[in-house]
Amino acid sequence: MTDSTERWGKPVCVPGDEDRDQERGSGGCLAGSMADVGIYMDNAASSFPKPEAVIEAMADFLRNVGGSSGRGAYRKALEADKIVFRARQAVARLLGVADVSRVVFTANATESLNLAIKGLLSPGDHVVTTSMEHNAVWRPLKAVERRRGVTISQASCAHDGTLDPADIEALLRPNTRLIVMTHASNVTGTLMPVAEAAAIARARGIPLLVDCAQTAGVHPIDIERLGLDLVAFTGHKGLMGPTGTGGLYVRGGLDLVPLKDGGTGGDSMLEHQPEWLPDRFEAGTLNVCGIAGLGAGVRFVLEEGVERIREKEAGLLRRLLDGLSEIPGLEVYGPRDPARQVAVVSLNVRGVPAEEVASRLDREYGIMVRAGLHCAPCAHRTIGTIQRGAVRISLGYFNTEGDVDRCVEALAGIARAAG
Ligand SMILES: Cc1ncc(COP(=O)(O)O)c(C=O)c1O
């Protein structure tokens, strides 16, 4: 099965785009005009548009700074250090972390999850996960199963993706070394009981790794209050940053084997990777340009407020779910309740392949969504769509009620035509 994104050509421009641009009420904070792109509803893949401040921060770095962080004492290198430190500080503040050095920058959530999983698990260990995970969790787990003899237990989630935390507890064994779970599904948006899992993990002294790829920036996360041990995040979704950015929070006292070894700028005489964070896990020149954009994205989120972002997205989601519920011939997956999910909805139109629905939404209505398995076959198996996949609509902070109404009308038209 191919994802519809692979087949997309140039996005279409739909009449009325300019009006919607105004309706977005972004106060000029957005980079570029939405008029060129139609209606973007694939924010679970990557958020778009980005705040203007993100583009400015990256352009400013490339134009005026250009230095490598941690690699010099001259002005430009120090400026690069400051950019990285400020970004780390912003992430730490957003995610509820007091010690900013515990926030490690990576290329994306996938790298963070690989670092945590491969850095922690050894031959003979057992790991517990859920049936709603993205391949960014599932494949590293399968890799350590094959290469290190780690055993995996998967807690079965319900058809709407929800998980009973007792099912995690029931799977724990004396050799369980890690619990890993997503905070919200990238297929159904379902929010997972992370606080309950953290309490179970803490009581048993087992580290809990949470994949916050779908929640960082759009749902409140308070790492230290929840007592999370490892938290993977990506920069290019809810944090509004560019692709190629992400990170991992590592609790103090928890040691991981680094994924990569190499230069860190300081302490060059050491023959081994330094023990201290973040250097231990940040070998090689950092993506300072990307981190400049990420820092600006996170500061945008902090200024707007995660609660406000969540509230706006929940309102749009409510409108979308209400509209979808009126359309005969649709199957909508997930909790269908904004209080229990992020603004991601998967669906199928009876009698029409998911790829065709996505392609028609794009070609005929200028609405960009993604069809297929969304890199999450486990989740699709759980909700019963492993054979046909689904159409995923993922809303973002810059979508409008008008966007949602047009999407509902478009789907009603496609469903009507299918009879
Ligand atoms: C739940 C979840 N985990 C992990 C990832 C991987 O994120 P990245 O592609 O930034 O590594 C994604 C991306 O779609 C995701 O949705």
C-alpha cells in the first residue's frame, strides 16, 4: 500500500484561499501565504504553516551567525552557543524540566526513540509496549529483539485505541527493563494513560519512555510532575520547528549507551564520550540552524500557550467530528471525543479506497490529508484497518472553522457519489 503523499503532485490553489488566509487571524505571524497551498490538514505528519519567527530565526542564523556551537570562543561561535542554549531552555520550560542539560537535541523523534531503546536494553531484557505504537517505537524494539534477544510484550488497546493501564501492569515481569508508549496515537489521536503508566512504572522501579511526537506543543506535558524517565519529542510537528530537529529528555540518574560517539567541542583529550549531558548524546556538529528554528517555534508555543492551542484545536476537532457524524457511509475511528484525543481523525468512506479519497480531496477540493498506514501498522491492526488503511485528517493551530467545513462538505460529496 502506498501513502497518498507519495503520489501528490503540485498542490492546487483553490478560489477563496485568500479569504481563509484572513480568517486564520494569524496577525501576520505566519510564514508565507496559505493562498498557495490549499487547505493543509496533515499536521500529524509535519505542521504547516510555520510561524514567521521560525523562518526569521533560521535565516538570521544563516545570514548573520553561521558559527558552530561548542566549537570556539569567538563571537559567532558564542552566538551559536546562545541560540542552542536558549532553545534548550525553551523546550525545558515547555515540558516541565528544571535542569536544561537533561534535554538532548537529536534529528527527530525517531532518533530519540532509538537512543532510548537501544541505549537501555540489553540481552535478556523484557520490554512492555502497546498495540498503538508508531514504527519509530516498534521497529527499534523489533531490532533489539532480533539482535539482542530482548523480549517484547504488547498490551492490546481497544478498537478506539484506548489503553487500560492495568494491561501494562499485568505484562510486567521480573526482567522488565522498560515500558514504552506513545502519548497520543498518530492514527486515531487517542490519548494514552501516561500518568497512570508512570505511577505503575515508578512503583516497580522500571523506566518509562514516552513518545510525545504527537503531543509536544499541542497538549500539556509536565515531565517532572508526572515523573517521566525518558521523553522523545520531534521539532517539526506541534513545536512548529523545521524538519531535522527533535530531542530526548533523560531523567537524572538514568544512564544510556550513546547511539553515536565523536567530537563534542570540549574535552577533546578524553578518549571516550563524556559522562555529562547533553554532550554525552550530542556527538558531532549540531543542526544549529534547525535548532534556531525550533527554539523560535517553542517560544511561539509558549507565548500562545499550550492550553490555548489545545483549546482551539479541540474546538476545530469538535466541529469536524460533528460534521462527519452527519455523513452517511463514513466510518470514523478513535474516541471521537476531543477530551480524549488530539486533533487527529482517521476514517474511511464506504466503498472508496482510502488513497482515492485522499487523492480526490487534494485534486478536486485542494485539501491535503494522508492516506495509508501512517507508519503505524500496529495501530491500524488494532482499529481494524490493516488491510485497507484509512484517510487521516490532522488539524493544526492555523486551520480555521472554514477549513473544517470545506473538508466536511468535500467528504459528504465523495460519500454521496459513492452511493
Ligand atoms: C507517534 C509518532 N512517533 C514518532 C514519530 C516519528 O517522528 P519523526 O519522523 O520526527 O522522527 C511520529 C511521526 O509521524 C509519530 O507520529
